[in-house]
Amino acid sequence: MEKACDSVSPTQEFPSEQEIRAAVDAALAAIGQASSSAELKQVRIDHVGDNAPLSIANRGIRDLPKEQKAAAGKLIGGSKGQVQKALAERQQQIAAEELEQALRSETVDVTTWQDRLPRGARHPLSTLGDRISDFFVGMGWEIAEGPELEAEWFNFDALNFDEDHPARQMQDTFYVAPEGSGQVLRTHTSPVQARTLLERGVPLYIACPGRVFRTDELDATHAPVFTQVEGLAIDKGLTMAHLEGTLNEFSRAVFGGEPITRLRPSYFPFTEPSAEIDFRCFSCDARAGIDHDADPACRVCGGTGWIEMGGCGMVNPAVLRACGVDPEEYQGFAFGLGIERILMLRSAVPDMHDIVEGDIRFSQHFGTEI
Amino acid sequence: MPRIPLTWLADHVELEPGATAESVAARLVSVGLEEEEIIPAQVTGPLVVGRVLDLVKEEQKNGKTINWVRVDVGDEHNEEKDNPKDPQPGEEVPSRGIICGAHNFVPGDLVVVSLPGTVLPGPFPIAARKTYGHMSDGMICSTAELGLGDGIGDETKGIIVLGKGSAEGIDAKPGDDAIALFGLGEEVVDINVTPDRGYCFSMRGVAREYGHATGGAFTDPALSGAAGEDSRPTDAAATSGPDGEPVPVQLKDDSPIRGQIGCTAYVAQKVTGIDPSAPSPRWLQQRLILAGMRPISLSVDVANYVMLDLGQPLHTFDADKLTGGITVRRARTGETLITLDDQERTLFEEDLVIADDSGVIALAGVMGGASTEAGESTTSVLLEGASFSPISVARTARRHRLPSEASKRFERGVDPALPQIAVQKAAEMLVEFGGGTIEPQRTHVRTEEQPALAPIDLPLGFAERLMGVQYSREDVVGRLEQIGCTVVTASTPAAGGEEVLTVQPPSWRPDLTIREALVEEIARLVGYDQIPSVLPKAPGGRGLTRLQRGRRAVLTALAESGLTEVLTVPFTSEQVLDDLQVPADDERRSTVCLLNPLQDDQPLMRSSILATLLPAAQLNIARGEDAVALTEAGTVFFRGSGQVPVPSAETRPTDAELAAIDAALAPQTRRLAGVLAGAVAPEGVAGKARSWDWADAISAVKRAADAAGAQVEVVQGEIAPFHPGRTAEIRTAEGDLLGHAGELHPSVIKAFKLPAGASAFEIDLDALIESAPSVVDAGPVSTLPIAKEDFAFVVDQNVPASAVRAAMLVGLGDAAESVRLFDEYRGDQVAEGKKSLAFAVRLRPLESTLNTKQIAQLRQQAIDAVATAMGGELRA
């Protein structure tokens, strides 16, 4: 530094304002022409380095007469500032360009992308079961569960199935060995209703999803193991109109559209009166109302306009008595629907085998949503 | 069942104009009789009567002789001229030429011809076709070809000839429609009858319901004939005199079942002098066939016909084969009976039987015996019409696995008013069609106590309160009267001000026992479509339970980790447990066995999810998958401690009774299992293939635990079906065993044909979720800087890394934020039998930044702890 200072001749004439402006212009031109970080570094040395004209002039200020110092200082300071600012701006510009270029050179073919993990999936029956549960929870109902291998008392006796009544034989029951064990694979989720009534009492609003068993050979539409969801509401003053209302709401939630539910007289030991539930087809023209004809080729309703969904009715007072509820004070309704059937209709599942065989390709159609 | 031919239905109820099978089915559905199927007309198209004009017999190379026949089928159907290249036999007149292989006819006979375009049962469409050198322009039909059975006499080996055999008495002219002539155009509605509506197992009952649906006039066939003259009804003990007198009948039930006497009424009527060769009239056979039964002989057909018509099962004994009087009693030990299906059956003491002096001759209400069967030579029969106990018949039919038309009706309840009416009707038909004589004395015995339907009190507004529909008084009273009830109105309203009706159900409705059942009758006749839609308001619910939320979170987490959920059928076998190498004394051998499995080789309920999940993995590999990652959450079953009691359901069982049920019930738990086999992702641009292995199985359990909010510990273990050196026990933070994870045993991998290194896990899912804290305490989050320290310890090879880590955590205390194993080394650099374990430790104090001295102090504490716990030394 000392040396550099020394090298400047004290006798050298201080540059004119014109010369300063020329030096600034030269610097700005050089900055503009620099196209890389390296070139800009040289420009910095040449125009604001120790031996650059502006630097030399800056050091010359101290030798000027006192009255000229302020004006010269202002001129040189402003000029240097102008050059430094241009340098900084250009530096930023070049850095951005260079980054851009570097990134370009790192380009990959994103279409070579591959999964690092196999695609996982929930089984659609369990996802649909969850969704149905959520519907009931949303109405303030609760979800109740019970054992799949059940006492005969809960599966039959508590539900008003007389041991000698043909209805009991029509259940196609799997019996647990030895003969007289008093145990069966539950044929419906209704025993959960009895258990919950006994455990929690009334009023009660519950849905019971779960696996049930019937001695049906596996074919395109039947399986020995399938999934039901049953609903039970016991309160003061509940009527079959409330049953109809609940089924309509369920149909709206699961199939969409404006629900049309048809009840047909039927028989179940645990309900009186009893009914079969039909939903108006959600797929073909029939959905527009009962005055609209179904598409004869409709895969969902088979051209009938109606989808058979399950059974329902007002809970038989014998069931309430067996569960410790006074039927003079409380009454209510129950219904049962098959979840496989809903899944097959909603998602066009062609064959029951797909649902029960455990082929992963079936679950993987659905992922974790339904 | 049952099948309803429309013309038969029309005998009892006025059908709507233009009624079709479809419209009848729709009407019946509306009152609760579900359509099973509609059976279309068996024959369609031009089936006509033809007169054989001429025929020539042509011998064929195969030794058969066929007839080339000229048939006049009426002006409408005859061809004007013969084909000159293929002239028909005899004089040319308008006619058709037909080839026929049968020989039981001659020129001049009237026959039944199916012209081209006819469709016979099969379906068997008829077309003109070249055969035996001629163009056969139709077919001359046999009874079998028309779906009329085997026929009678010559026609069993040939064709129908009008005026003979089953067409006896039929006269017609060429061109007449034979479909109408033989009643072949009839549509049949097959309906489902729910078990409460036994009376609808008859045309009488279905016609009544059709009338309810349409308002059409119903004529009760049980009231339309004379019931005949009974000998004075006698009580059970009474017997009648010797021959020529009424057949003596005794009702002796020493042990009624559940208080129900086995037989409460028995009508016995002898019909003698029946022509054994007399066939059932064709219309009767036709109706039986349409209703799904096979014509057998006049006496049997008549009994079946009356049963189908009225709903009262009848039995026909050959009167000449009976020895002495009839006794209805319970079977005795050791008694046997050969039933009509030629099966010898050992009887149970609970079976109700019909006996004569020779012993048991029939299973009451279920099936007759071979020794007294009415057959081809029978000339006198004893007709039996009785009221048997539904419970007794149901149990006998079930015990002998012998569901019959009779038992099906009795177990649902038969109108007790019917026996004498049905017997009389059958007897009259035997007289009419078989030339028999009704013996003047009929036996009719009844027990003193007759089953009676109790009247039901029905408050007038009850139906509205149950259905949510406003029913008028006319709706309530009118509909109940319409179904046959007697409704008595109390002269003064009851205390509450509400009128209470007293309703007496009709004799054919034993199902009407409670007022709710009466409401169903009112509601279905007014129409279920009148029910409004009202959404009930439940009190606020508590949402899903901890277990329900936990299960969802776990399954979703596993799906997001690449596993696919499947739901397998939980049936398995000892063979699968063998393949899993489950030892004999393992609790998984304490299985639940089914009495009636669908497949005999799968009689067990699974005691392990892997027992059904490994076969699912095998199926996927067999179908071409290179790798599988499966999971299933489901129930496993273990043998219970004994008989589960069955308390009365009349009232609520006591808490002790309920507890006894659950105590004896087979133990069941919900488990989570997974199988991981093959490549996680195949080799590709993104990197090399990596196979699922034992660590992935443990990792999946950890994912599940994390999702449930539970802490689990991993310790070395050993259990089937896993590799003995690569099995982890999964325990709760408290040390309770939850299950296992690891690589499968190579023999198991081989048995299920899985890729090498296949791994699996199975844990108690509900216990895992329940081990999680119900509320999570957050704890402070330190913002002080972290200090990172590495350690390498040399320990014996059998010391688990987790134990070293645990010792370090003890030494480091609260300052340890994490301790992670990052290297395991065995080899030349450490002594024989030793291994080196390297840990990365992150220290983060809560109070104040650690200084060098404090860090050194913590290091030493960790080293000391490892030295004390397992003699580990810091590696130089």
C-alpha cells in the first residue's frame, strides 16, 4: 500500500472532471461487456483496483488545496459508487446466469422415474366399511362390535329365533363342534345389537359392521364369509317412518342422488313388522323416479329399476324383553345391508371371487380411497 | 316354492283382466310374496292336431323302420301340393309330409304335430329338415316331448294318439290348437314364502293374498264343498269297533315336546273299490307337473293335488296292507321304518309315528312307510288327514334329514280346520276318477285340548304409533277383517280413553300372536308405500373408539408403506398348521372345528392369520407376481372351555348367566399379519433391486405401532413358522408379548412356494393399540444446541445391540436425545467371538448448553454403563 501510494507522483496533475467521467464510462462499458465471473473479476481489478485511475485520483485528493477537496471528494466518491453499484448488479446477473446454466447441465429425464416402494392398498371392503361407519358416526350413532364366533343364545335365542322354527334352519349356519357346543359362526351381525343393548341399555343408536358366515358355496355372487352392516335405533317414539328416513339418508350418502327407497313386506324373527329394502337404481334412467323406466340392459338393477339391499323392520318386543328393555316404553327399528353387494354395485365388481381370493390386483384398483 | 299356475289360481280368485304371470307376480310382491322366477309357457308356436292320412313303412340300413306319413294339419297349415321330387304316400291332397319313428298309430288317427316354428320344452325348436331321404315338415309328438311325462300304455313307447292313453276323452279336428287342448301354454309364477306364512303353501292361501292385493273376489275352496259326514268326533282315548266299522284310531302322546301334543286331530277315511288301472285325469297330471310335482298314480296324485290346493298334507295308506287299528304315538327305542324312499331309518324316541298292529308304518307328517304304500294294485286306501305338531314334525324332518312337502307345511303350521275338508275332497276325487266307494263311516278323533289362537288386544292407535302412518279406524278394523280376523269392539273405551280392539286371528294364521304382527297386516294391505320418511335425531355420539381409530390408522400406514390389505376366508386345516411347523403343544393347535364345514379338508377356524395369509401370498405368486407385500387384520379363534349355556330368552338373563356365556365362548382375538416376499422394487434406472427381508417385517410392525401411537420393543425370539435365528419378539414397552416378526423358516417358504428370504409378522392388533397411552403428553422441545458423539463398543457376539443401546441410555440419562446403531462389525479387527457395535449419539440438554467437560463426563458414564452391563469395551 505504502508502495502504491509512493508510486503516485505528488506532482502529477489531478485529473479533470472530464477525465474522471471518461474513466467511469470506461469502467461501465467494461462491466457491461464482462460475460463471466472471471471476466468481471478482471474488470474489478482494472477499474476499481489499486492502480485504476479512479483509485489513483482518490488518493490524489489529499494533495489538493483544502478548498478543492470537498468537490473532488464528492466527484470521486460518486464515481466510484456508480462503478461499484454496476459491478454488484452485473455480478448478481452473471451469478444467476451461471446458476441457470449449471442447473440446465444437471437435467435428468424425469420419465425414467420409478416407484421406490410398491403401491400399497386397503381392501375396498374395509375402506367402504369405514366410509359407511363414518356416515353413521356423522348422525351421532356409534359403531359397535362383537365376536364372530358367537353363542347360539346371542345369534338366535335373543333374536326371537325359536329353536324349532324353520327360520332358524333357513340361516344356513356353520355349527361349532362338538354337537351341542352352543356356538356358531354368527350368521348376521344382529347378535352385536343384542350384546350392545344388554351392555349399554337405551336409548341406543348403533351400527354394527362385521364379517358373517353362511354355508353358501363360493360363486360369482355368494361367499361363505361376507360383510354386513346392521343398524339399530331404540328410543321412545321411533316408528317405521324413522327407518325409512334413515335408509333414504344412507342411500344418498352411499350412492348419491335423490334416494327412493321401497319397502316390501317380509318376515324376520327379530322384527315385526318386517320389510325387504329396495333402493331405486342409481345407475340407469330409473334413478330419475319411479315414473321413469329402467334400462332393460342395466347391469346394476337388471332392468327392474330396483336394487335389493337387505332386510329391516321394527324390533320385535321379544328381542327387547330378552335384552332387558321394556317394550311398553321403548321401540325402535333395525336393518341389515350387505357391504359386498354395495361394493359390487358401486364399483362394478364382476365376481365375488375377486373380493375374497386375496389377489392383490383387486385391492390395488382402489388404493386407500373408495 | 310354491309354483302357482295361473289357471289354478283363477279357480279360487278372480284375476285382473289380461293378467299375466308378470302382473300376478307384481301383485303378490306387494303383499309380501316374493317372486322367485316366472316360468314361461312350456310350448310356443304352431302345435296342432293332425289326422294321419297315409303312411309307408321304410326300412333303413341301420335296421330301423321309419314311417313316411301324410298328415292333414288343417286348411290353415296344409301345403297345397306335394313336392314332385319327394311325394308323400297315398293320394295327393293338401297336407304335410312328416317322418315318424313311432309305430303306435295307424291312418285315421288324430295325433299332435309340432310344425316348423314350434318350440318344445328343452327348449327344443322344431324346423323342417331333411331326414331318412325325405323333407320332414314337422314332428309328431310324444307325451315326453310335450313335457307331459312318460304317458300311459302304448304311448310310453310311441306318440300321443287322441282318444287314447293320456289323451283319452279328447276329441278334436285337424288344425286345432293343441297347446290349448293340452294346457301347455300356461305361465307359472314361482314365489318365495316366508316361514311365517305357512298358509301360502297352497293355492288357497296365495289366492287369498292375490285377492288382498287386487280386491278380486276370493272363493275359499275349503268352504266350497261339503265337508262330509263325520262319525261323531271322539276324544283321544276313544276307539271304534271291528271291521265294517270306522277304522279305530288312538292318539297316545306320552311325552309332548315343549308342551305341544304330537297329534291333536286325526281323520281316517277308507275308500274302497278303486280301479287300480285308472289314471289321473290329464288336467290333474298337468297341474301337478306345473306345480313342480311328478304324477305317480291316481291315489297319490289326488292326495298331492289336495295338498297343493288347500295346504293340508294327506297320506294314502293301502288299506289292505294295514293290520288292525291306527295308533299315533312316539317311537320306541330300537324301532325302525323303511320309508317311501326305500331308506331304512332307525327311529328316535322323540319321533311321532303312525303305527298299526304290525308296528310303525309312517313318520307322522314327514313320510309314509314302504310296507303300507299305495301301489299299482291298490284298490282300497285309507286317507289320513291330521293336525301334527309343528315342533314335532320339524324335529323329525331335521333329525332324519328328510324335508318333504308334508313336513315343510306342518312345520310352518297347517290350518286345523282342514283335515276333514281335505280328506273329503280327496275321497270324492277317488270316487270320481277311480270309481271308488267312500265307506260310510269316517273316523275323526281329537284331543280334548285343541290348539287355539289367543285373541289379541290392539289399541286403536297402536298401528299409527308403530308405523308413523295415520290409519283410519276403517283401515285398522277393515284390513284385519279382510285377512279373516274377527274384530270385537269394546263397548266402552278403556280407562286411558283409547279404544282397544279384541282381535281373533283366523285358524290359518298361527303366526298372529302379538299386536305388532296385526300392525304388519294392516300396514302391508294399506301399503308400505304410505310410510313417510323422517330422519331420527340421535343424541350426540362419542365417535369411533380408540380401537376403531387405531385399526384404521394402522392399516392405512401399512398401505402407505407399500403393503396391500387382503381379506382371506378364515377356514384352514391341520395340514396348513403342519406346513407352518406349528408344534403339537402350541396354543395354535387348540383350534375350533366346525361340525359342517363347506369343504371337508378345511374344517378348522384359523388360529393364526398367517395360516390363511400365506396361501394368499402363494396364490399371488402362482398368478405371476414376482413379489408380494400383503397384510390382513382379522380374527383368530381358539377352542373354548366347554358348552356355552343357552338361557331362556323370555326375559333378560341374569348378569351371571351372561357372564357364563362369555366365559365358555371360544376365545377370539384380532390380529394383524403381513407377508413380505421378493423385491421391494425391481431393479431399474432408480437403483438396484432390494428384497424384502426380516428387517422390513420388523419395520412394518414398527410402522403399525407408530400409527397406533404405541411403543414396542424388539428382542430375539424363536417360534414357528419363522427362521430360528431371524425371529424377533415384539413386546410392549411394559414387556408384554404382542407377537413376532422375521424371516420365514426355509421349509415354510418351500411349502408355500414363496421367494427365498420371504418374511412375515403377526401381532395382537387390539393389544398393540391398547398398549398406547390414551392421552399423549407433549413434553418440552429443547432449543439448545446439539452435541454429537460416536461410540464403538466391542462386546461378545451374543450380546444384542439393543442391550448395549439400553445400557448407553442408562449411562447418558436425560441428555440423550437419540442413540442410533450405525455399524456392526465382526472379523479380523476384533477378537474371536466378539463384535464391534458403533453408535451415533445426539446429546441435547434441557437446562443449559453442554460444555466440553460435561460432554466428556457423559461419554464416560456411557462407557462405564456398557462395561458394567455386558463387559463391553470402547474400541480403540
